[in-house]
Amino acid sequence: MDLNEEIVGEILVLEVSGRVDSTTAPTLGERLTATLAATGRRLVLDLRQLEYISSAGFRVLLLAAKRAEETGSRFVLCGL
């Protein structure tokens, strides 16, 4: 899994490529948690280059959505 970051205005775009599985999901989870820890953050997770996502990866996305709701941040998925 590779993560590429780009800031567009006030929005952080995080591009995920490769595979998100039980080995790489914790890394993605840590990155999303750190980003969404601040109140009012805007994050777009671009999944166009994602080749595979396991249930561990989906769990990370669910937890990130919950974290965004708790902190008043905006979390959007694109390239599904």
C-alpha cells in the first residue's frame, strides 16, 4: 500500500494505491486517525488506485467515519 498526500485549498486528499489488508490496514488507520483528530478537518480518501481491500480495511474506513463524526470533521470517499 502506498499513501500520497495532496492539499487542495483547505482539503487534504489522501490517495491510496495497492492493497489494504490485515497487514497494511493499521498504517492506514493510524494516518486517518491522526488526520481526523483535529476538529473540523476535511479529508477526501481517493481509492481510484486501490487494487484490493479486505474486511480489516473496511473496518478502518468505518472507524474513520465515526472519528470524523465525533470531531465535526468531513470524511469523503471517492473513486469507488
